[in-house]
Amino acid sequence: MSQLSQPPAFSYPNQRVIRPPLTRAHRSRALVAGAVSNVVLTAGLIIVSLAGILILIGAIMSLVQEIILRTDGSRVGPVDYVLDAVGLPSSDVWVAWVVLGVALIVGAAISWAGIWIGKAMIASVGVARPWAVTWSASGILIGLGVLASTVISPLAAPLATILFGAVLGSGSVSGEDASGIGVTLAVSILATLFSVVVYAAAGALVWWWMAHALRRSL
């Protein structure tokens, strides 16, 4: 009786996936798109954050004022103080809410514009998977921004308080000598420019990284 022959074992070919590096045009466009997109996106998110915080504060102050009116009948509350400071009568409180609502919408539109501009810039030169690059890079940058703000804010807030307190306490703001205001304004401008450079550099690096990671194979 003859033995049954075993079928030959099936073997997969040893295939190596080759993904060529980004071309010079793709690399340059990814760097520029990341810088532009992250700066615009961050500006929009800052507007949204500030508007949202002010809306939340306004809602809390309105609730407190309502409680005060119901308890002691006082006609002046925290909302009235704020409106008086900005030159609005209490009857025009709706103007403040409209302004904050518009700011929220404008900030969201700016953020979306930043995302779309970056995608359009890399798609125009043929970078692979432009939406995947855009969303992954934007998500990483937003996460890094939240992490950085969480770490830096506890340090930056006391430093800013000390700086402004020193300027106001020096007495150089009052009278004809306004050098303290000039110094504060110059520091604010330099800090803003430094922030723009940091956000642009971070956006350029992350977008280049994602474009490189998601490039197509041959």
C-alpha cells in the first residue's frame, strides 16, 4: 500500500513594502501648510475659548444677580457693574450676549479655515492622503497645545501678575510719564510674536511628520 503524499507547504513571498521619501515639493509644502494652518487654527481656538469663558462667566454672574435681586431686592448686581464699566445700560445686556455669540461663531470659522487651508495647500501639490494628514496633524497639535497650556499656565499667570503689579506699583503709568505702559505693550507684542513663531514651528514639524508617515508605497 502506497503512502499518501503530503501536499507542499504554501509559502508567502517575502515582499518588502517600499515607501519612497517625500519629494522636495511635498516636504516644502507640508512645512509651509503646517505653519500656516496651526497659526490660524490656534487663533480661532483662542477666540472660541475666550468667548466661551466669558459666556460662562456671564451666565454665572447673571445667576448670582438673580439670586441677589430675589433675596434683598438690590437693583445693582455684578452684571450691572460690568455693563456700566463698558458703557452699556443694563437694558442693553443683549448686545453683550450677541457680541459673544458672534465671537464664538467667528472663532469657530477661523479654526475651520485654518484646517481647510492646510489641507488645500498640501492637496494642490499631490501629497498623499491630504485629509488624513490634516486631521492627524491638527489633532496632535491641539493635544500638544492643551498639554502645554496646562503646564505653562500655572507659571505664566503669577509671572504676568507680578509684571503688571510692578508696572502699576512703580507709578510710571500715571502722569505724563507712561513708560510703564510702553514697556508692558512691548513685552506683550514680543510675547505674541514669540508665540506665533512657536506655533508655526510646531505646526510645520508635525505636518511634515504626518505627511512622511502617511506617504504611499510603490
